[in-house]
Amino acid sequence: MQTGLPFGYQQANCHNISHYIRTFLESKGYQCAKIWAFAPIVYSTYSTKLISFTDKKNISPTGKIDWGYHVAPIIQVRIGTKVRKMVIDPGLFPKSPVRYRTWLAKLKTRKLIYLIMDSEWYLYNSSMIPNSQLQYDSNGFTNSIQPNVKLPDWFSDKLITDFFKYEEEALDQHWIEKGLAINETAMAFYNNEIKALLNSNLHNDLVSDYKMLVGNVFNFETIFRDNNWNYEMNDNFQFKHQNIIAKYREIYFSNLNKWIESHSKLNELIAHKQTI
């Protein structure tokens, strides 16, 4: 599948990559579902357990990549006389799709919970109110939180309140395209600015700053997607690295425009197929 998607940056945006793949498959006439894997920190008020693994690129300040959840497209494939559920996740399995049990095992997280859902669900909301405290009546929910999806009863004490589609604010503000542009820009920064310096003792301070910027996706999004600041990406940091930030801000917006155009073309193909 030749999509040009930026799989190499694994810090974030699996939901945006997954939804783009979903759109790509639909433009080719194929349907998929999505498999969502949730670490205990996401669904339990009593756990801080994340999906965690070593950052092989060594750009994370902690040396690890932590996920609260992971999601990927899943398709049905006939293998011999059987139909298998196969996950498309080139970030974890670059050679080919794998069986969903293999995909779950790769995440290596005890008490992982997974759901296989329709691919139209883009992302989910969380709440400090567990689902068991939401009040139902015969017509639906009586309180102000109204999930789009009623989760299984065994999620009754969890914090995932609902899933939502790629529409309204997400669609209008190009969340998918921004996520892909972030990942692609981060990989360009890593390849061009960080990779050659990782084993150099002469640039320890610079590498440390770059890891803080690129290895933490929240910092990277703060600078390039949001044009903002936080306690790490403060005025002093941004002034110190103003030239490199200006350079990659241009790269980010170039990537963003590219993904907006690419995603638009896929949706045009889908719309054309639907009119035939």
C-alpha cells in the first residue's frame, strides 16, 4: 500500500494514520474496521499502566514511547479456506498485515482491553465520570453527557465515554492532515538534525534540547501545530532555537498543505464512486 504515510514517528497520531488508511481503502473500493487497544490508564480510575516500549530512534527524552491507546485498521483476508482478521499497521509491522492476535501481543501490556469497531469512528472522548455513573432512561441519557456509542457492560466502571466521527470541528480544522504533517515534519527533523548528532559528545546539550522538542509530541505540536508555548517550550527555548523552529515551521505548513490536497482527492474519488 503506497500512501506515503509517515509511519516512522511513533510518538502519536495513530488515529489520524488509521483514518487516512480507512479513506484510502474506501477510495479503492475496500472496507475495513478498526481495532482499538486500551491501556489500563485509559479505562480504569485505579491504574497508571501505559502501553510502553523502547524508542529505537532514541529521540524520546525518557528513552521510551508511551501510549494510552493504539488503533489500526483491520481487514478480513481469506487465507486458504479460512477468513482471518488482519491488522494494517506498518509502524509496528512494516512488511505486511498481521493477525490481530499478533498485533495485540506486540503491544506487550498486561490487562490490555481491545474493541473492534466500525471504521467510521475516528476518536473517543474521556470523562472523569465513569460510565457506571451515567444515568439512562427509556429514551437515552438523562445527563449532559450523551455518548454516540453505548459501550459494553464490562466497560461500566471505565472513563471512555463515547466515540465520535470525523466531522464538524475535526473535519473543519483538518485534524487528520495536521496529525500527518506533524509526524512527517518530526521525521524530517530527526533525519536531518538529530540522527547524526546522537553519538557525538560535542553536542549533548543540543541533542537534549532537540529531544525535548521532537521526542515529546506535545511539545512538537505546541510549537508547530499550535504556534504556542508551554513550560518547556517557553520563550527562552523558542528564542534560543528560533532559526531551526522557523525552518521547520515552513516545512510543517508545506506538509500540511500536501496532506490537505491528498486527503481531499481521496474523498473526491469516494464521492465519485458513490454517484456511479
